Amino acid sequence: MSFAAILITLVTAIIGSFGAIYLKKGARDYKFPFEGLFTNINLITGIVLYVISLIIFIAALRLDRISLLYPIVATAYIWISLLSIWILKEKMNLWKWIGIFLIVIGISFIGIS
């Protein structure tokens, strides 16, 4: 198990999570037609962050197995939830917190194995 690959994958998940937040912010302001896509800085930022995340993840895949690394990408659900509370002022209910807890447990089991 490569600690560097796990760390890189975790960074990838965080960058991708910021991408999702920017896509959400951009979606609020997006208006049709498609020309608006090229002038919406939040949408563009979200797309760029996703691409950066993908490129970094490819580097991590060179270092370790996908069966170990891809579940770590699932931490993006956790980061997105926390960022949506902080940046988008969204509310979390009990079921969402339980889901985050289960994700953490599942990733821990994979890490242990």
C-alpha cells in the first residue's frame, strides 16, 4: 500500500469536491442558451477543477491498485457535504450524517484489508 498514492487520491477527492461546489454555484446562475456556458466563471472553474482532479488521480493510479484507491475517491461525498454546509449554506439532516458515517466505516474497512 503506497501512502503517497492514498494521499494523492485524497487530494484528488478534495479538489473534485470543490469542483462540484463550483458547478452547483454556476448552475444557480446559468441561463440558456449554451453560450452562457462560456461566460459563467463558476461553471468554468468547476470543470477545470474536475479536470485537474482527474489528471492528479491518473498519477495516483500509476502508484497503486485501483481497488484500493477508488474507494478513497468516495471521500468526495464527505467533502462535498461539508463544503456545501460551509460555502452553500445547505442543511444536513440525520440521514445524511448517517450516510457520511457509513462511508467512513466502509473506507476504513477497505484500508484495513
